[in-house]
Amino acid sequence: MARTKEFDPEAALQSALELFWQRGYEATSMADLVDYLGIGRASIYATFGSKHELYLKAMDRYAETRDPPLLAELSQPGPALPAVRAVVRRFAEEAASPEMRLAGCLVTNTAAELAPHDPAAARRVELSWDRVETPLCSALIRAQAQGELPEDRDPRALARMLFVLLQGLRVVGKASDDPARVRDAAEQALALLD
């Protein structure tokens, strides 16, 4: 007869995500996970696999909760350019906030820490980046079709520039205590949409 789990795997995964997000992959030991999750090492392995597998599952959870609202925001009917501007400004505000400054973005953190030498993490980073860049591009194509964006602008190139800016805002926001730095950069980038 199989034993019943004495913990909620979904809650444990969310807690693991929070710990990895705060500390990073390398700085989080299995002992840290045991302490933070409040469950035994054997239960972690039996439920999630290795620390690496747990990290990848945490990344998947992060994407499930962070990516759909962005897609919805950029896909709403009506003028598209205000939605793009709102997304860029929201990223800048998040990057400048004290809460985000401590943790940054899990995907951006993973890109810097693991992606260069971890193919599974790199795939998840690329998928997440695509889920940001693609709706940005779609919104800019709509904006151009609706006459909001000049015809001589390349929506794909603008989407890529904005995407790289968003990632840069997250990095600089995490390392800088000057909120004007990210806000000014965001506003200068948005001026390119006029």
C-alpha cells in the first residue's frame, strides 16, 4: 500500500521556486531546500527528483504564472501601442521596486547563472523569452496596421529591442538602487515608438 504524502507538492514547489528565486540555483543547497520546504530529503527526491529537476519544475511554475498575464495584456482588443507602453513601464516599475530588486527575475537570473552551461535551463530561458518577444511583436504589428506605429518601423526589430531592454531593466534594477536609471531608459526606448 502506497503512503500518503504528508505535504502538499504544489505548495512545496511554490516554496522551492521562492527559495531558488531569492538565492539562485548554485547558492541553494539540498539542506536549504529541506529546511525551507519543511520536508525530508527523501520526500523531495521522491516527489521532484534531483535538485536540478526541482529547479526546472520551479522555472516551469514561474512561467505558468508570469507569462499568461503578459500575453493577455498585449492581446487585448483596441489600440495596441498603449498596451506596449504599459508593459514597458510596468517592467521598469517592477525593476525599480525594492521587492524585485532583491530577487530580480527568475528567468533572467537563470540566463546569467545556468544557461551558458545547462541546456535544459537554456531551453526554458529561450521559451520564456519567446513568450515575451512574440506578443510584443504581434502587438507592434497590430499597432502598425492600425496606424499607431509609422510604416517605416520594423515591428520585429522593435520588439527585439524592447525585449532586450526589458531584460536589461531587470538586471540593472536588481543591481542599482537608483530607480531613475531604469525609468529613464524605459522612457527613452518608448520614444522610439513615436
